[in-house]
Amino acid sequence: MNSKTDQFKGYVDMPVPEGTDLKEAIDKLRKEKNAIILAHYYQTGDIQDIADFVGDSLALAQWAAKTTADIIVLCGVHFMGETAKILSPDKKVLVPDLNAGCSLADSCPADEFAVFVAQHPGHTVISYVNTTAAVKAVTDIVVTSTNAKQIVDSLPEDEKIIFGPDRNLGNYINSITGRSMLLWNGACHVHEQFSLEKILDLKKQFPEAEVITHPECKQPIIHISDFIGSTAALIKYTAESDKKQFIVATESGVIHEMKKKSPEKEFIPAPPNDSTCACNECNFMRLNTLQKLYNCLKYETPEILVDKDIQEKAVRPIRKMLDLSERLGL
């Protein structure tokens, strides 16, 4: 293996010359290589600030589908890089660290999900975007938390639906649509860990604060929330609300964008059950760093590759999601 691109750790482990201004160097490389940097709201603030576009899963997919860049650098987790590659197979798609996985995607092995689907014929299969390319390949429609309700609502009322892999999001969509979707038993480790008791304690400390929650959270957290919505919806809500304090029950990286849009407001991260933590972070999202992003652009690796057969099958449900989202004005 070429020592200059040694990836045994899942990323290019090369030192950066002392005194390098990483932001300036990254900006120079992206221009030279006609590259676009896409970052999820759960990334650290320095990566969000240097990205060409920051968004939730739906927005990142939309950008990946329409960009004219030669290289897409996806600062997020592995399935997001796969989604970009599926939508833009002719482009080089890079991620700063291949180890940036997803506990929710991992909770739904493709072979097991395919068996589950086969055991329930006659169902429309809806998969959350937080899944591997192989799971998307056995799916009819992909959704995100931004468009899941509207897409489910667009289907006939008597449609039999399998929804995977997030049981919490599935339960929430069932509750607000009146559906009885058959749910895969998966979950996100970040959104599973919020402490109801600690959030209620925060409410006592900040009685004027609203609890705003991502629908991947458990039902007890949903029930005590003032607003439930996708990452993008939570940001929009806090920007438009007259309230000045918010207890935020989702990955704490989103607070960076909330503060940028509403610097005069206070955002309090909801704590997990772990008594040593004051906020809840995705350890996978935090694997990406500016140095890894710099090396990723410089050496054009690690690269996301998707099997052609899987890509051709997986692109159909993603395209269907994007088409439906456009039609529904999302």
C-alpha cells in the first residue's frame, strides 16, 4: 500500500505541515479540484463553517443529485456518502473517515431485512435514509424525517407498509397518520439515550424553555415535547419562534446552526442517561475533523464505492423520494 495514502485506520493518516492554515488549504484544494464539501448539521462547527452546503439528510441528497462538481466530499456518516454515490455514480465521492458509521443503519443488516420483506409480501417497503445501499436496494421508497409523514400520507389509506429501520420514527409516523405500518426493530443510539428524568429536571430549572425533539426519540420524550420535527424543522422552528430558550433533544451539533440563526436565544442540550455527559453527541459524526478533511481532499481518498447492481436498484427509491418531495414542496 502506498505509504502516502495509508488507510489502515479508515482515513489518510498523514501529518499536516506545521503552520498550515487548514481552512485556507482546504479552500484552495476544493477550488483546484472542482470539489464540493457537503456537511450534516451534526458535524462539528468548524466543519459546518467551511462546507459549501450544510443540511439534513434530505437536503444533502438533493445537493448530491444536482451538483456539477467533479468531487463530492461528504462530511457525515457512511450511508450519506453511499447515498451521494448512488445519486451521482459518475462522480468521485469521498468521506474524511470510513469509520464514521451509523448505529441505526447497523441495526438493519441487509440480508435480514430482505428476509423480513420476503416474509411479508404485498407490502410497500419504506426505508429511512439511515440505511445501507443494500437495504435501499430492496426498498420501494426512501424517506427522511423531513418528508416521512407527507410521503406516507401520499399513499392510499389501505396500503400495507413496511417501515424500517427506526421503530421510534415509525411509531411516531403511525401515531400522526393513523397508519399501522409494520416496523423493523431498529434505533439510533443517540436518540435512544435521552433521559426523561433529566429533561424534566431541566424544565424545572428553565420553566420558560420549550422542549424540541427529533422523532427518532422514544415515545416518553415525544410526549413531553412542545415541538417534534426533523433536524431542519427544529432549526426553522427555533429561528421563527418567539421563545428565547429551548431544550434540544437531538444530536447537539445542530445547536451550532441554531445559534448562528438566533444568537440572542439560549439552546440547552438535552442530556443522555449517562450521568457524566451534559449533552448527547454522535461519536461517529465526530470522527470527521478538519485535518482528515484536508487529507481526504489532498489524496482523494477514502472513496465511497457502491456495487453497480446495488446502485441501479437503490437509486430508484431515492429518486422516488426526491420526486415526491419536489411534488409535495419539501
